[in-house]
Amino acid sequence: MSTLVVFHHALGLTPGVAQFAGSLREAGRTVHTPDLFDGQTFDSIEAGVAHASAIGFGALAQRGTSVLDALELGPEPVVVIGFSLGVLPAQRLAQTDSRVSAAVLCHSCVPLGEFGGEWPDGVSLQIHAMEEDPLFLEHGDMDAALDLIGSVADAELFLYPGEQHLFADASLPSHDADATAQLIERTLSVLGPTGRGDSAS
């Protein structure tokens, strides 16, 4: 059974991110939700990105490894899920850490060369975004996603109707319940056999 690690977006570890993780637990998964911002949350993406910039985007990306080490995981594979800014540590782990068996990148995508020139063999990939999300379209994320989909054997790109960025966070006005339900269903499809688990951190 795989262990899931969900990395939050630029607003921090919001109730909506926790709710998303809870939906995966209800499906019998062990899920961890590390807090990259040490308890701080923000009311706007701009404020959250400014905070992330002060920490350093490279430092945030590297925190993923520290998170996995701190969890003291067993031999089970890890599935990383990143929401927007959380794609940085999630994608870096997927490309550089042999413990990761799959990555689910939501609302964002980083060019393949940012963390190495290749995607590891055997690591599954899903990318999820709204088809008219200006942040996804205008900041190179769509181009990066199409490049990954074209170069990774086990990869899927899912585009949902709408223009909202953080559509999977139920605590935000941008939430889309139908798209979130599909995202959860598709996330579960990349996981291994079901088991019961309640872990969170």
C-alpha cells in the first residue's frame, strides 16, 4: 500500500487542503499533510507567494526530502500530491527520490529540466488544471505539462471546464465540487491496493 504526501499551495495548509486529504483517508489511504509554512496561512495568492519567495523557492522544493526523511517511512512506495506552489517539492521528489512511485500535480507544473533532464522510469504522473486558468496558461505551466505528457510513458493531463486556479480547495471561493470529485477519483486510480490508515502530520 502506498503512502500519500500532500503539499499545500501558497495560501498555506488551509482547511480545504486538509479536507482533500481527509477524502483520501476515507478511501482507506495513509495521508500526510506537511506544513511548509509552519502554521502560517494567507488570504491571497500574492501574499503567500511573497512569503514563499522570502523562504526561497529552491528551499521549499528541497523541503520535500526532509519531509520524507522525518516520516521514517517503511518500504511502501510514496505518492506525492502538490497543489500549485506545492508542486515544487512534489515534482522535485518525483524526479529525484527513488521512494516515489507516482506524482499528482494540481494547478501547476514545472519544466522537466528544472529538477533534472528526465522523468524516472516507472513513476506515474497525473497533471490536473482548469482549461482556462490564466495562471496555468500564462506562466508556462501548460507548456511544461504538455512537454511532460509527451515525454513520460505513464502520464495523463486532465483539463477541467472553468478558469479557477485552486479549484480543489473546499475552503476557498474558487472551489469546484464536481472537478474536485473527479480529481479525487483520478488520484485514487494511480494508487496501489487499498488499506486502512489514519496518519497525518
